Amino acid sequence: MQDNKALWIYKPSASSCGRGIKLLSSKTRIKKRGGYIVSKYLKNPHTINELKYDLRLYVCVTSFNPLRVYLYEEGLVRFAT
């Protein structure tokens, strides 16, 4: 089932600090082109101590068939303040 009231975040993949971010509705048409990321806006995101966060994990894929993935021991957690 498609959520026609959903909001989407449209942002350049090579930008930072909120530059170039647009909020789109499900009815908005966009041109297919590279260099952008689209993700669904979450009204109630998971938080830790009431802070939004994201995880950055680093992996190395050495084979797809059979799938073989190595997870680097260190990663990154960023909290929004």
C-alpha cells in the first residue's frame, strides 16, 4: 500500500550542512539524475536520550555469489544537537 501523504527528503549526495535539501510530497515529480539521495521523512524517528542520530558502518564486499562481507571493527555514530 502506497502512502500518498508521505514526505520525502531530496538532497545532493556530495553536500553537507543542509545545503540543497528539499522536502517533497509523494505527488512531486523529479527528473532522474545522479548525485542525489532520496529518503522517506520519518515523523517519529528513533532517538537516544531524545537525540536523533545516524550510524556509519564500513564494510568490504569481496564476493556477491556467495555473498562475503567484512565489517570493519570501528564505525561512527553522529548525534544531532
